[in-house]
Amino acid sequence: MSAASASIVGIDRSAPVRRIAGFMHMLRDNGFRVGLAETHDASLIVASAAGPSPRRLRESLKALCCSTHSDWDRFDKLFDSYFLGRGVKRVVRMTGASQDNRKCVRRLGESGSPERGSQPDRVESDEGQSAGNPADGRGRRMSASQAEATQVKDLRRIVDPEEVALANALAQRLARSMRARLTRRERARAKGRRLDLRRIIHSSISKGGEPFDLVWRRRKPKPLRLVILLDASGSMELYAPFFIRFMHGVIDAFREAEAFVFHTRLVHIAAALRDRNVTRAVERLSLMAQGIGGGTRIGESLADFNTWHARRVIHSRTCVMIMSDGFDTGAPGVLACEMRRLRMRCKRIVWLNPMIGWHDYEPSARGMREALPYVDLFAPAHNLESLAALEPYLARI
Amino acid sequence: MTTGLPRRFNGGASRAATMMTHRDTIAARLADVGYVADRDIATALWLMDHLKRPLLLEGEAGVGKTEVAKALAQVHGCELIRLQCYEGLDQNAALYEWNYQRQLLAIKAREASREDAARIEAHIFSEDYLLERPLLAAIRRERAPVLLIDEVDRADEEFEAFLLELLSDFQVTIPELGTIRASTIPRVVLTSNGTRELSDALRRRCLYHYVEFPDIDREARIILTRLPHIHQALAHEIARVVHAIRKEELRKVPGVAETLDWAASLMGLDVKHLGDDPEAVHATLICLLKTQEDRARITAEVVGRLIDFRHEGASQQMEVGGTV
């Protein structure tokens, strides 16, 4: 404590306020939400005399500047590093990357995974999948006809930079149009459930107090929340970038959406996806998603999701969308158990599998078989058209 | 606190002293009203007054967030007005509502007298027909109350925005009546369980405090305050076992209220030491464990071990948790 006081004292006796301002600046750099008002209040605290004890100053500034649990946990370190010159001065800001590393590398070297991981990439698939619209045939045409070709082309085959750009734009527009249609549909509902007495009384005054015109109230529709879990393992490698663009569009357009990426562990990426700059967002993501190679632990990742995130992320009108090929290299049984837990929480589970678009695909992978009983919609996602086909389904939820 | 620190930051030792008293008074009064505070909550409560900002409390369910507001009301000797948030909470339930039945009756009653419509309108939209709801009540009290906005994350985003406006202006506009300004600024405490992410704006507006589960010592003190007749040793034993149970992988972690229930039930069964009667301990665990899975996980053997371990005098119960 005395060391603390000494350095608080020593460095900046003349301009404590400037020193505080510097601290606020540093907090801001570290992702704290502090503005001018907070700086002002902080200087008030200093002036009012939190100065006497570094501990009081710390407590006060902590209450003032923190606004989330993670802020709360990081604050002490930052305070120490700034005022006491301990530790690193600036923490690299990496939102969302810190989720939990517990299960990180535990399973390195488990047999079987590399073969499985790479297998899908080797599969020779021919044109077949493209135009013929997938399984349920509910394809939806986009109006722009020149986009058509890109739309039905298997995502793995889009390599030309121009095509890539086009596909990306499409993915985002698609995500936006989903949202637009959904809301319009909600607004069109006009039947009321309860009388709005306030309005009735108001309108009755001019009619001599006779409640003549009835005004109804209707329940405000609750927007659908979309939670996307993307498999970013080796076997999905070629699809992942497009799905990430799609997710970016969805996060941008849906008022309520959350996104996670998993391979051998689960990473929360919604914050990174909210980055306005698409390219940067995708780059940040690919950094996060790369992580540990080899195998997919769908079951364990879902367990993480159920334990740590589901309570916060899922509400009564949530659709969970899992994008994965179902090649699970985790212990058998875990996936089924976790799917059951998830099932209990959310309204719908959609499983998008890019391999459905391929010829003669059978969901024979063990993971896929374990998960299927709990899935509401098992749909292809190998091209943009198949993504678009989801929209009517989502609107019905 | 170390000596010789004052004067550094602003040079005003006397002002420093007043701050200290304020803060320490609050801490002392918290203790007086029977709230066993954690380390820095008193500072946060003092800052609320000093900076005129609301306080946002977050933490697991059952850590005693609501209790903070209740204690604060007692500290200041003022009223506690509580607004419980829920999905679909709207202005009518939170702010004000007209008394429609009375309005309709009034209109009918005046029908015969052929009064001017404008006058009837002015009459039925007067204060007499206004029903105060918690938010309006909070800003119209003569003495500043404590306004507890409980589980704000359950209300929807629109309500949050409205709340934000109210919390910055402390005035309400009722179209039929005009603008009502706050006669006193209430002390506002918000709690959140994290079922939904709150908006940045609301978070920024508030002071923040993360309420943790109490440590063994504090929990024992809480038990002793709430159940004065309990045996001191038993209270400590209970606190330690609960602490160990919280470290297990449970679906629903028991909160402080559950601990108190459990302590009360053990007292009712006349248990003096947990080790004396493991069966009763296991049977009464229904006070702590509220799901079938959790019940199944903490078997009689586990209970036995938790109790045994303590009797050996070792204090690292955490390891017990891992071995289940």
C-alpha cells in the first residue's frame, strides 16, 4: 500500500487531474466505455478527496469506470499498471477472444482427427449439386439475374476475386433482406387482444362519454433472435469465409443476433463481427477461428455453449443455427446429450450442412446421426441460394 | 490505509476528511442495519450520492443484489420503491396510469348536468384520476426515496431507453397533464442478472458494482446476523459446506437465501454440528439444491466427504469438488 501511495504521489503532484485524464484515456484504449462525463466525475472524486488513500481512489474509480463484469475483472490490473507502474501499460484489445481456454489443447494428438478433418475436402463432387435446388426445393430467386450464377455455384468453387466479392455482397444482402421481410410481416398483424382503455376514454369524450369507438391493443411482436454456431474446423475450411460474411450480414441486420465459432473449442465472435469494416472483421475472425487445428469437438463446444452462454443468449424466441458438417471427433454420446440440453432451451434448432448439397449424401457421420433427432430443420448450405431458402422458415417461427 | 497519504491529490486535507466520514458513516450504518457488506460496496454507495449517478449491480442470481437496495434505504432512513421489471413492461405499469373506471363514472355522472365537454375533460384528466406507478412515485416524494429497478435486463430495450431518459432528466411528461419535475432526486439502484445484454448508454450512465458470492467468513456473519440464535460454530460449518458446494458443477448454484433456509432448517432439526448427523444434512440439502440433477450429483457420500473433510481441519475443500 505504501508503495502505491508513493508512486501516486511522486509522479504528478501538480496536475492530478491531468493524470486522471491520462488514466481515463488508457481505459478507453482498453475498451472501457468512459466518456467526458466520466472523466469529469473522476476529477470530482479526486477533488472531493478520494486522494487520501489509494485504496479509496481505486474503489471509487472502479465503481465509476467499469460497466461490465469483464471490465470489473480487468480494472485492478490496469489501475496498478498505470498508477503503480506495474505490469504492462497497454493491454491489447481483443474482444471476445478471452472466452475460456480451459479445454484448449487438451486433446492434441487424438487419433483419427486429421483424416476425418480433411476427408470432405477430397471428395470429388461434380456440378450436380449446384442448380438443382436442395432437398426441400424451397429455393427463392433473387431478383438480380446476373447474380444468379454466383448464387447457385457451390461456395467452394468460387475462387475468382470478382466472384468472391459478388458472393460476399450477396451474402450480406441476403442477410439484410431476411431481416426486412421478417419485420414487415410482424407489423402487418393488426388484430388486437385487449382493449386500450386510455385511447377509448379519450375518443369517448367527444361522443359524450359513450365508449363508441373501440381501440385495441396488440402484443408487440418479439423479434426473432438468431444464434449462429459456425463450425470452423478443417473440413469446413472452404465454406467458413462465406458463412462468416453471411454472419456479419446477419449480425448487422438482425437487432438480436449472436455468433460463435467452434472447432475444438468455442469462441464468441459477435463483438468482432460488429466491426463495421467487413474485411477487418473477417480477418479478426479468421485469426480467432484458426486457433488449434485438427478435429472438431462439436459436443464439447456445445457443452461450453450450454454452460456459459445459453442462459444469456437464448430467450423464448431464439433460433439456434448450427453450421457444420457433423464430423465430430469428440467422445461419443456427448453431442447427443448436449443437443438435448440445447433443445430444452430454445425454440428451434436449424442445422445447416453444406454436404447435403453434394451428390448421394447420407447423414452417416456419427455426430450427425446423434444430433439429428433434436434438429428441427436439416437443410443444405452449400450455396447462397440455399441460404436464401431459409428465410421463409425463419419467418414462420 | 497507509499514513501520510492525504494532501497528495488535491491538497485539501479537510475536504478529504469529510469524504472519509461520509463513506465511513455509510459503512458503519450498513453494519448497524444488519447488512454485512463486502469490501467496497460502501464506496460505491457513497459515490451514488456524491456524483448523483445510479448504481448498477450485477452478479449471479442469489448473491444479494436486492438486499443492497434494501439496506441503502435503511441507511438513509427512507422509503424503498421497487419496480420489478418483466418482459413487456410498459409505461402504464411503470410510470402512471389513469383510473379508467373512475373516469367513466365521472363522465356518466356529469352527463345529466350538461357540462361543457372541455371542462369534463379537464376534470377527468386531473391529479385525482392519476394512478402513480413506481417511477412516478419515486420522483414525487418529498423525501428522496431509494428506487430499486429490479432485474432491468428482463424489460425490453425500448423500456431501457425510456428509463435512460428518465434517469437523466428526472422529469416526466404526461400529455394530458403537462410535465412533472422531480421534487427530489431518488437514489436509483438497478440490478441485472445478465439474461440480456444491457445497452452501453445505460451502463455508462451508471456506477457499476459486481456482487460476488460472499466468502466463507462473510457468509457466516450473514447467517449469524439473520439467525441470531444459531450456534456460531454451526454457522461457520454451514458457510464452509455451502462454499464447497458452490464449487461443484451445479446447474443452479445456491444463493445466500438458500444458505439461510438451510441454516434455519438445520436449526429446526436441532443439529449442533454437521458431522453429528450426516443423514439430516443430506435430507435438508433440498433447501440448497433445486434441480433433480444437482440432487443426484451431491450424493450422501459426497455430503459425508464434505463434512469429514472439514473435521480433519483442512481448509482446501475445493479439491473435493473436482473429484465427484
